[in-house]
Amino acid sequence: MAPDADTPTALLASPAEAAQAAEALLRERYDFVPLREARQIVALGGDGFLLQTLHEMLQRGTLCPVFGMNRGTVGFLMNDWRIDGLSERVANSKKVSVAPLRMDAVTVTGERFTYPAINEVSLLRETRQTAWIEVSVNGRLVLPELVCDGVLVATPAGSTAYNLSAQGPILPLGANLVALTPISPFRPRRWRGALVPDDVKISLRVLDPVKRPVSAVADQLEVRDVETVEIVVDRSQELTLLFDPEHALDERIAMEQFTA
């Protein structure tokens, strides 16, 4: 039996032992198609594996809905693992659209890199020297000099990840905002970040990129020795995640505001 008779479904699993064991059980019970034929995906693993799966889809240009089941550690972006009732769960799942960020980075040698980020784009100091970063929003200079360990721009879907660890705000999925959050800021001392509309461009310029080198990271993809980074929300590549109604991502994110 296929997980959804009307929609060809592929099954992907992380290399972790628990995910591999779950894959074997599901393949005994259900029929799956090769990835190239799929119109939706069931992914087994943790949040990192789900992000990897989404990034691979962006690279291929094939944006299938993904139903994740947790066979990893945290599994914030995943549904609970159960072998029974997969067909009904996928058919009755709630769709959540997630628009990734697009990072355009230029290094001190003039190399250019463009990467998507589903959770966040972060700039991080590479040495013990603090980073000096200029911040502009839609071409308007808003911070002439941010002295810090780094700064990040997080989507609502990623606002409970690194952004929350850096004392950034939790954003509901429908907020149409991104979080601009400093990492261990030294100056301005009282600046704790900003909420920025998700239809603007955020520009970050490293003021002393040779003496105080900075790397830019789009989720797990790193570019070292950057000089400028521009970040926008890329709605042309919206991704679709599938959730059990009782475990929808928007509800999970909202409830994180009440977690001690």
C-alpha cells in the first residue's frame, strides 16, 4: 500500500541507526517510488536531516511537500514517529509554507556566493577579534558600527533555533517579519535586535574584513572572509512542510513563547 495512492511518495532516511531501522519497517509496510518520480516525500531523521532534504530539493529545483517523522534528537520540525496509519496521516496533514532566505555574499577577494537558508543567515567572527559590522535596511544605514561576535537574520521557522539561543524573539509563522539579532553585542550596548518586514533587503558590511575576518553561514553552508552580505526572503522558492494537525509548526512555534 502506498502512503498516498493519489500522490507518488518517496522515502528518505538519515544515516542514523534509528532512522535506518524505521526506513526498513516502513518499506515492508508501504510502497514508495524513487525520488525522481515523487510528488511528496516522507523523511526520517532529525531537524538537521530535514533541513538537508529541503536544501537538496532547492538545489534540484523540485519542491515537493515533505512529511517528516522524528528519528533524531530534538525533532522540532518533525512529526512523531509511528509506523501505523501513515497513509491517513499524510492525507490529513496540514500544509505549512516556509519561504527561505537568499544570501548573496562577496568575499574580500571578490568571489560571489548565493545560498538559501531556511532557518537563518549568520555572520560570525573567525578569530578572537570582535567583528565590526555595518547594518543597512533597504539601503538605509541603521547601524554604522555593530561591535559583536556576530549577527543573524532568522525566518519565523528558524526563530526558535540559533536566534532564540542568541536572545532573539520568537516569530509566529504568519508574522511577515524576520528577526535581526546580534550575537554577544558589545556596542551599541543596549541594542538587542530588531524585527524587520520580510519584503526588505538587509545589507551587512564587514568594516575591517582583513584584521577582523568574518564568515557567513546560510544554515550549514559557510563562506569565509566575507566583506558584504545581502539577505532577502525568496518567495519564489517556497517550501511546503506537512504536519499532523495536532503538531502543526505554527502552533509549536507559538507555544515556545510559554516554555520556561
